[in-house]
Amino acid sequence: MRAIVIFASCEGQTLRIAHRIAQTMGKHGVPTDTFDVAKQSVTEIALKTYDAVVLGSSLHYGEHDRRIEWCIREHQRYLAKIPTAFFSVCLGILSKNEQDRHAAEDVTDELLSRNIFNPSRRTAFAGALRYSEYGWLKKRIMRHFAEISGYATELAQDYEYTDWQAVEAFAVDFAEYVLRCRHPDPIGPWPADATRRHQCHRQCVKERSTQLGNDTVIAGDAQTENANVE
Ligand SMILES: Cc1cc2nc3c(=O)[nH]c(=O)nc-3n(C[C@H](O)[C@H](O)[C@H](O)COP(=O)(O)O)c2cc1C
């Protein structure tokens, strides 16, 4: 079993988050690789060798990175069959303005519905303001954005807003979900899960009788089956 985190990052915060997710999932029983769409084409990912996929992108000027959308489109059918997660990285969720706080969610909704992609888990993380890494113009644009949204505007410093505990909690939750999908508990607690227990038992009997070349074991004999379940 192996998972992959495919991410797009401009200034490095999504990269850091992607690596933390991969590391945390690894510690929780799901070895996970990372794939940076800036380094390799999304068409080169051997996605079918992975049992679960996390996709993540930062938001810039109200958009996710196009390469993440291409990746979803390219692998749409396979993604529909396996456990998947999606995360955005942005600053809007910290804004004083309610509309800005929901913008990441709205953009994600549009992206997912445009591509008919329905991830098992999705979230948005607060990113960072790294003034030291922006060019002259970007610095001014970001300070203006920061001023109206209520973030830090001191250009001599960088600011990280990511809640790393939330990132790890997201990774643990997804890893546990992946493991549950991979190894569903075949016989649930009794008696709350009685119906499932019965179905599971029928399935086991069917498989066993097929292996033995004996298909008379479950030939509609409900009484025998029920007796076996009790
Ligand atoms: C030029 C620029 C545009 C941005 N546009 C948005 C935006 O539209 N909405 C938002 O919530 N955050 C926006 N941000 C904040 C980024 O999403 C945030 O800084 C994030 O940490 C960037 O992640 P990255 O380093 O992985 O690219 C913008 C940042 C920059 C530098």
C-alpha cells in the first residue's frame, strides 16, 4: 500500500504542508510519496501504482494552480475509485471579511464540480506571507492585500499562519480512512452490526465453496445460513 501527495506551490508553503502530510501519513501506516507539479509533468505520474491520492494547491489571485486541475482531469476515472483528499493553502480563511473567508471553499467547490471530482476528505489551511521571497511589485501587492484583510504588513519580516496541528490531524484522519478502506473490519461488533455480519458470512461461505468447487453450500438455504451466523 502506498499513497502520494501531488502539490503545486509558488512560494514553498504548500510544499512544506505536502511534506508534513506525507511524513505524518507514513508514521500512521501509509507510506506516502510527494510529487511537485513544478518539477515533473502530471502526465508522468504513474498514478495507478498508488492506493490513495492527496492533491493540494495554494491559491493565487483567486485560483488554484492549473496543473492540479489538469492532473484531476487526466486521472479522473482512477481518482473516482480510490480514497482521495484535497487541500487548499491560502490566506483568505483568516480574513476579517466573511466573503473572503469563504472564497477558498467556493473556488474549491467550482474546481471540483468542473472536474466531477469528489474527494473523500477536503480542507483549507492558512498559508504564509513571505515578504522576503517576493519581488518588489509582489511585496507591494501583498502588503495592500494584507492591509485590507487585516494581516501583518511589516515588510521586513515573514509570517507563517499555518496550523501544523491541523495539518497533522488531517493527515492522520486520512491515513486512518485509507487503512479502513483497505482492510474493512470483516466482522463488526455483535449485535449492532448483525446485518453486515450476516452478509460477510455469506460472502465468506460463497468464496469458500467456490474454492472447494462446491456451490451447493449456500444454494438458497437461508435456514442453514442463519444457523451458521448464530
Ligand atoms: C501574489 C499572491 C496572490 C495571492 N492570492 C491569494 C488569493 O487570491 N486568495 C488567498 O486566500 N490567498 C492568496 N495569496 C496567499 C497565498 O495563498 C499564501 O501566501 C500561501 O501561503 C502561498 O502558498 P505557496 O507558498 O505554496 O504558494 C496570495 C499570495 C500571493 C503571493
